[in-house]
Amino acid sequence: MAKSRTVIAGHVILCLGTLALALFFSFLAWWGWQQREQQWQQELDMHSEVQRLAVLQARAGLERQVLLAANQVSQNPDLLRLVRRIAVLAERDGLDSDGVLLLRAQLQADLQGLWMVLAESGASQLHIHLAPGVISLLRMHQPDKWGDRLDGIRHLVDRVQRTGQSVKGMEVGRHGSGIRGVVPIRASEDSDSAVIASVEVGYGMLPELRQLDLELDAGLALMLYRPSLEGVMLEQEQNELSRLDSGDWLLAQYSRAEILDWREAGRLPQPEYSAGYRLVEASDQRYLVTFIPLYEEVGRPLAAVLAWREIGAELLRHNAEQRQLLGRWLIALLAAAGLFSALLLATRVTVRRQAEQHQQAIIQESLAREQTRQGLERQRQALRALNEIASLQHLGQHERLRRVLELGCGYLRLDMGIVSRIKDDDYQVLSHHAKDDGLEDGTHFPLGQTYCSLTLAQDDVLAIDNMGQSIHRGHPCYQHFGLESYIGMPLTVAGERFGTLNFSSAQARHESFEDTDLEFMRLCGRWIAAVLTRGKFEQEREALLSRFSKLARHLPGMVYQYQYNCSGRGWFPYSSQGIVDIYGITPEQAAASDMAAFEAIYPEDRQRVAISIRESAAGLNEWRCEYRIHHPQRGLIWVAGRSSPEPLENGDIIWHGVITDISEQVRATRALQKSESRFRSMVSNLPGVVYRCRSDADWTMSYMSDGIARLTGYPASDFIDNRVRSYASIVHPDDLHLTYATIVHIERRESFELTYRIVHADGHHVWVREKGRGEYDSQDQLLWLDGFIWDITEQHRVEQLKTQFVSAVSHELRTPLTAIAGALGLVLGGAMGEVPEPMAKLLGIAQQNSDNLHALINDLLDMDKLSEGKMHFELERQRLKPLLEQALSLNQGYAEQYQVRLQAGRIDDAWVIVDAKRIGQVLANYLSNAAKFSHPGGDVLLEACIEAGQVTVSVTDQGIGIPVDFQEQIFQKFSQADGSDARQRGGTGLGLAISRELVQHMGGQVGFESQEGQGSCFWFRLPVSEVSSVPAHHSGEPS
């Protein structure tokens, strides 16, 4: 009975003990499982964070690039000049005016070269907008699309035009998305002037995504938040956007096409509104998908990047380790149950022996767990050390490589680590770490004598635990060096095979290399490849800096970078050797501190220079300053500094600029001021106004003589720098366009002369005549305009009386002259009977003189209509060649009277906007004059040549030419060369004057070249009409 109870108790104890053991080991297995899961999550967090930081760093770099490009474009002086002129004309005449179209075409041509350079560097757009309203002036990427208003769409550009501050960031528009840099353009160089336009440079994200794909070994895609784009983009399909299922996100750009398969299969997850990641299964592969918001707008992202990386191998490894952990715990459970059963069935001695064995098993299990824990801890320490090495920015490339090799030797428990450089069959030790340091960096070996020849044959890690027992035991490296254990992988730098990373030892490993060892090798390989890539870029950068320094030695003054931190410390990170001539200090002294440079500044100027630097730093405005320096060898000198500030990520500000010696300029300026004082006293008594002004929309005066007070009723001081009023403000509004027309002469380096009205202070109009020309520097850049203005009111009144008299007489003579000509024609035609030959001859002379007088009256009336602006023009876009051929045909008979041949030379087939009748009248005047003044048997050549967007029509003869003293009057009314046989050839002297007025009314210019005794060439020039700039059919009087 007692034995039965004992057996029952034994069975109960066995069951309870077995159950307790099962519960206990289940808890331990669950706890171990959770530990591995936490470690797995940490690995996923690390991969996701690396991807996020890389994307954000790429975005910041692209933003700096677009803003730098936009600043460079906006500082182009030709662009500033054209945009400011366009802004003035657009406000006054509208965007569709001929002036705006002509200047816009010139702007597009000027920017073409710059746009090609930007496009090659990855830019997707270059856009000029007019302010206010963000009106598109020119899209270099789509030049045919312009004139649309974008203020409700392009918020970055709208902010720049409203605030006047440069902006960078991501934006989506009607034609796509990308990183934008926008810089304002002001009405003048004054920083307080109004913003009239803006320059936008845009880069797409796709090149950066592809580069990050290579660096991270992960696919990337740009996503756009659809609710943030409503009312912005015209068509999603037009911009290659596709919607993700039924969500709010659009797929814009991607580096790998596999994301399209995911979308079609419905496997692509909907991104969240904040950063995060998730695991996705697609195409029998497992991926880590990370969501990285780029820009936020009112609490929700505008765009984001999806990054995915295939982690199937790591997941398999993780699952295998989990299964191994469960297996070990299951075996431990079974062993414990067996031991527990043996304890109940054996004797007390056996129980003791089994107890000892059980305790030993527990110790062994604890050791195994400790080893596992130590392995994980060792891996975490290795990763931590690798991050610490990466954070030590002061370490050089060689020291970083050596420390990583030392870390790898400790982690893998191998004696030697090497980073090699392999070229063809040459193996060079680039950096190494070894316990027995008998090897030196830079040592060369034949590649065939190293295990790396085996490593290069595959793209992944090569691991050999015991070389003597492997298939590679016959390799020459084993025979020569006797290395038993080896692990290595190839290194790729900048897309090219560079060398290898390898660790080895003369002793065989007791344990095989694990997956964690292989992953550690891959991580170290990518890290070292990144270090070598940065080193390569640094070497290229140093080479560029060296070449720049050589160039800077030959530049006048000094080129420099000046850095200023928040604590008030300043220094020169870079300065050319010219600093010795400017400050009398060396670049090394300037790099240490700016104290020596500030001490060299003249005491009275020192505070002013310091204040100007602080103001430039506060507003990030361009720094400009002129001041004096006490040079230790050269004495007191004047210098001028100019630089642009740039904020750094650490809060510092760095200026890039140049300082030049202007001592000679200062002395010259003072001498010029004395000379100008004498000049002012000399011109004060002239019967007119001497001036000097800038070529801008206001004709801003820098000098005006006191005669302006007599002419306008305003003192000269009112006009200097537009202090009270601009000169353009007193020009009669109807005549202001005449002053702007002189820009064409200024651009051609010609003098100009014009007549217009100004409004006197008391309200009456004053007719003035102005004559001037541009002054240029040694680089042929326009400095200013000099000229003279005088009162011609009385002269104009007399001219008006004369014109009215001629017009009245012409109208009064035309009717009786028509009757006389008709009567003479009837008599000569035999209407009154046969006319005797002597009488017929006299009547013929009378009829010819009547025709000449009729032609004179017609010319007078045409001249009157042109002067009064009443001439009717039918402007149409048509081919020029048929008009020239028709003119040759119609005037051939007239030329034959003088025994002259009219011939056609080179005639380019151009389209022009002209009145066919009026252009025929101009050609008739040119051809008839050429025929009249040619020698019998001579040739007259008609040509039309296209150059620089204009067609030049010329008529060249080999006649008597034009005397030099008469050439200035050739296009004036009633001008004929007296004292020669010119009078004997007939003519009214109005043909060329009428021709000039007709061509100018059709938007052209006239001119001639002549040499007395050798002939003349008269020409007129018209703009070639492009299809995009063709106006509607226009009929009526010119404005």
C-alpha cells in the first residue's frame, strides 16, 4: 500500500515536475525569442535611419545647388538689363507689344548658352517671371509657353516677389515637380528698390534618386501628396504621375521599375503622414520599405520618398536563428525532463549523480547563452566603434582605414587586415593592421600570389575557415605565406572596381564564419568604399584648389573666403597670395585669425568696416566697402572689397569675394572731381544742357548743367540720382517711347539724335533736340551716356508753319495741275486735231514738266502725311523675295533710260511684316536713284541678307558716289548735292527722306555707305518675322 502511494506520488511528482519544466523552458524560450525580435527591430531601425539621413542630405545638397545656380543666373548683367527693360515696356505697352517680343527673343538667345550648361548639370528648368502676379516671361525648357499668370499656383515664386528674399525648396507646377531655387530681380541695383521679376532654376529629383540607389543599394521613389496638388498640376498623365490604388499619394519618379509591378499587383503600401517603415512581400521577396517625408505644408507632407531594400537574406537568417533558439530550448527541455525522470527512478546515489549532471548541463547552457550574448554585444560594440570612427572628422583617410582594420581584426579574431589597391595584375597594400607588423603600406605583390585573385572572381564575401582542407589549398598564396583562415570582399569606388578588403590569419579557425561575420564584412566594405570615394573627391577638390590658387596669383588684389561664427570669432579659411599686397600678412596668419587684418585697417575706417560686415551677416546681403589700410611696406592705400555671404549648417556665415587696390582710382577720381568742377563752370554758360546719365528706364542723371533750370523750370539737383524726380518723368508721355528707341543706337555703339517734348514746371510744352552717345570702359562695357539738350521750340514752330504752307500749296496746286496734265495729254493725243511737230515738241516738254511737278506734289503730300502720322499702312506678314523681284521688274524700264542694268545678287528668302505698296515705294526710290547716278553701261545690284534675326536689303551702284561734306544731309528733306550734275538728273530731294520715314514706320532702319567717284550702297534693315511672333493683320495709321 505504501509502495503504491509512493508510485502514485512519484507519478504525480513526475507529471508536475515535467509540467513545471515545460512552463519554465517555454518562458525562457519566449524571452529569448523577444530578445532576438528586439535586436531584429533595431537592425531594421538602423537601416531605415541610414536611408532617411541619406535622402535628407541629398535633398539639402540639391537645394544649395539650385539656389547657387539661380544666384549666378540673376547676377548676369545682360539678363538684368533686358529684364528691367522688358518690365518697363510690359507695364506700359503690355506683354504683346513688339518691344517686349523683341527683347524677350534677345533674352532667350542670351540665356541659351547658360541654359545648356545648366541642363548638362541636371537642371530641368530655367524660368523668368515678371512681378507682380508671377507672370511667366520665359521658360527656357519650354520657350513657346509664356505669358500665363501663376500667382495662385507657384507659391515659392510668389513669396520671393512679395518679400524680395531668395527661397529654395520643393514645388510642383503645371509641368512637373522638383527642387526650385528662386532669386528676386529688382528694378535697380538699390537693394530697397521694388522687385520686378524673379529667376527660377529647377532640378528634378530623379538623378539624385538614382545616385542614392547606387549608394544605399536600395530602390527609391518620389511620392507627391495629391490633396496638396489640387489646382496646381494640369494633368497627372501629362506629368507621368500615377495614383496608388485609391489613396492620396501619386507616384512621380522612381529609380527601379519594380515599384510599378508592386503597384499593379496592389502590393505597394500607402505611405503614412510621418516617417516610418514597414515590411512588404512582393515577387517572393521581402523588402524593408521606408517612408521619408520631405516637405510639410500645414501639418501634412507635400512630398515624400519611399526607399525599399531587399532583406530576404537577413530575414531568412533571423528566422533561422529563431528556429535554432527554439530548437535549443526544446532539446534543453527534453534533457531536463529526462534528468528529472532519472532522479525519481534511480537510487539516492544515482539521484546525486544525476543531480550533478543536471547542474553541469545548466552551467553549459548558461555558458552558451553567455557566448551568444557576448557575440551580440561584440557586434553592437563593433557597430558603435564604426560609427565613432565615422564621426571623427579630424582623422585622415589612412588613419580611419587603419582603425577600421584594427576593429575588424578584433571582431573576427584574425591577425591581419588589409585594404588593397589592384590595377591589372598589381596588388598594392594601401593600408593594413597586423599583430606582427612586418608588412608595410605601399608594398606591391603580383595579384596571382594573393587570395584576392579568388575574391575578385565573385561579387560577394569569400570566407575560408581552413585553407589546408579547402579546394584552394594549392593556391600560390598558401604555399608562399601559409595563411590558413581568410575572409575578403571586393571594393567598388565611384562605380569602378578598386581593390579588396580582407582579413587573414596563419591559424585555422575552430569555428566557421557565421552570417553575422559575413554581414559585418559587407558593412565594413561599404563603409571603406565610401571613405575611399570621399578621399578621391577630396583629392580632386585639392587639385582644383591648387589650380585655382595658381590662377589667383595672377589676379589683381586678393581672392578670399572669410568665416564668422556666433561667438564673434573671424578668420580667413582661404586667401590668395595677394593678401600680402593688400594687408601685408600671410595666408597662414589670416587663416588663424582676422585680428592682424583688422589691425591693418586705418583706425578711422575700422568701425565702419566692422559694422558693414555685421549688416551683411544680418541680412545676408552682398558686402561692399571701400576703406584705407596701413600697409607695412606700401604705406596708406585704398582698397575696395566685395563678397557674397553664405550661411553654413553650423550657424557660421562665410563670405566669398575679392579685395582690390583702388589707390590709383581714388587719386584719379579726385583729379576728375577737380576737372569736373572746371567743366561745370565752363558749361554753365552754354545755350543748352550738358548731361551724363545711366541707360535705364528713368534716364537717371549723374550730372546736369544748370541750364536745365531755364529749360524745364526745375533745378538740376532735382534730377541727380532721381532725388525729387526723374528726367523720364518730365518727358511728354506721347514722346517717351522716342527716347527708349535710342537703345538700339547705344547697343550698336552709335551716336543718337532725336526731337521730343518735355513738360515745363508751369505746364507748357517745350520742344527740345537731344544729341548724345555712350561711353565705354576698356572691356567695352557701357559706363554712361553723355549728351547735350537744347531748346528748338521756335525752330519747331517755324518748321510747322513751313510744313503747313507746303501742304496747303500742294493741295491747291494738285487740282489745276491735274487739269493741265489732262489737257496736255488730250492735245498731244490728237483730240484737237493733228499737232504740228514744233508744237508737239513744246507740248511734250510742258507735259514732262507737268509730270515732274505732279511727282513733286505727291512727294510733298506723302511727307506731310508721314510727319502728321496720317499715312495708311497695310502691315502683313509676307515673303520678301517676291517683293524684291517685282521691284526689279517694275524699275527695269526706268533704268534702261540711263543704259543701266538692274541685277539681283544674293537674296535670302525671309518673312517680314511690311506694307507691300510702301516697301515697293522705298525700293523704287533706291533703284531709281542708283540708275540716275550710275555711268552708262553700269550695273546696279539688289541683295537681301539675313543676319542676327534681321534682313538687310541693299542697292549698290558703281556711279559717281556722294561727296563727304554732303553725306550727313542725305536723308534730309529737299537734300540734293549742289554744284554737280545731280541737279541735271532731276528729282525733288524728298525720295530718301520719305524712304527713311516709311522704313521706320515699319519697324526698320536705313543707312548707306558711299565713296566719291566709286559708287554708293543704300540699305534698309527689317526684323525677320518668326511664326510665334506674327501679329494679326493690321491696317491703319501707325501709332
